[in-house]
Amino acid sequence: MAGGMQGVGHKRAAGRAAPRRAFDCLTDWARAWGGILLAPVVRVMAALRVHPNTVTLFGMLLQVAVGVVFGLGYFRWGGASLLIVAPVDALDGALARALGTKGRFGAFLDSTADRVSDSALILGMMVHYLNQGAHLEVLLLLVSLVAALLVSYTRARAEALGFTCKVGILTRLERILLIGIFTLIGLPEILLWLLALLSLITVAQRVIHIYAIARQEDV
């Protein structure tokens, strides 16, 4: 899906070879290596002049469709589908670089599409549990949804103020993997607790991180 799995920065950066450097987070590592693995697909799409924003929107629609599958109660199918379509997330960035069409609107669209995708996945599961009358599960998913949006907002606001904020145990890539794997293996109840708790921890990590940096700068 269009968006890498997290943050405001656009995922449109993928080289032909993996940079030999320390990565700030798992998302950066996956983006670098994903650029290598997806290079043949990117070359074909570039030759066909497919626009990166089209890929962004297509990836978003794929994950919205997975959310519908979750809503219908087919969690295993939804998890398998999510893990299959998730790599599309890296295509828009690699394609934008190949075509030389990186831009601020693409970055904005990418991040917005990511938030739609995240919400669709969680709301899909929430619809299923609402139909089951499972109030605790619905509550956990509601907490997860709010926390997931806060994870993104804290990074966006921090970067708007000039800070770097990629810390956190559950960024978007980890969240996608968590949802995909635990629904696929049939452990949705464990998933809901992990999703809620780890998302809240990530928000706290980012707030503490920025607080520490701001205090150092104020000294």
C-alpha cells in the first residue's frame, strides 16, 4: 500500500543496492531492501509510465478491501491477504524515484492513504466484533485506532517542529505485520491486546523522546 508502513515522510526512496549504514527503524531497513527485491517490478511500471500516485491509491484500496474481509469475519483470509498486498506499500516510493517525480503532494497523499488504510483494517475488525456483541474486543480496537493515529501524529508534529521522531516499538510496518501474522495464525484475541498496549507504549515513547530532546535544547 502506498505508504510504508508509517510516518509523514514519503516512502519514495529506494535504491538499487542496500545502503550499508545503520537504520533508524525497521521501516527504513525494509524500505531499502524492498527497493532491491521490487526493482524488476518497478522497472516494468516505469516503462509503462504508471504514476506513483496511482500506485499509492491502488495500495490503499487493497488494504481497505482487506478491512472489508475482516469485517465479514474472515480473519485468516484477511491476514493472508494483508501480508500479500503489503509490499505494494513500497512500490510508489521506488517508482517515484525511478521516474523522478518525487514531490510534496505525493508525500502528503502517501501519508494520508496510510492513515485510511490503518483505519480500515482496525475498523473492519471492529465491525466484526460489534456484530458479535464483544464489547471488550471493540474497546481494545477503539484504543488501538486512536493510539495508531497518535503514533502518526506525534511524528508528524515533531518533524514539523524540526525534531526527528522515528522511535517506537510499533510503527506502521510492525503494526501491519502484527495484524497480518496474528490473524493468519488464528490468534486475534492476543492480537487485540498487543495492538492496544504496544500502540500506547509507542505513543509514550515518542512523547518522552521529544521531551528529552527539547529539554537538552533548552539547557
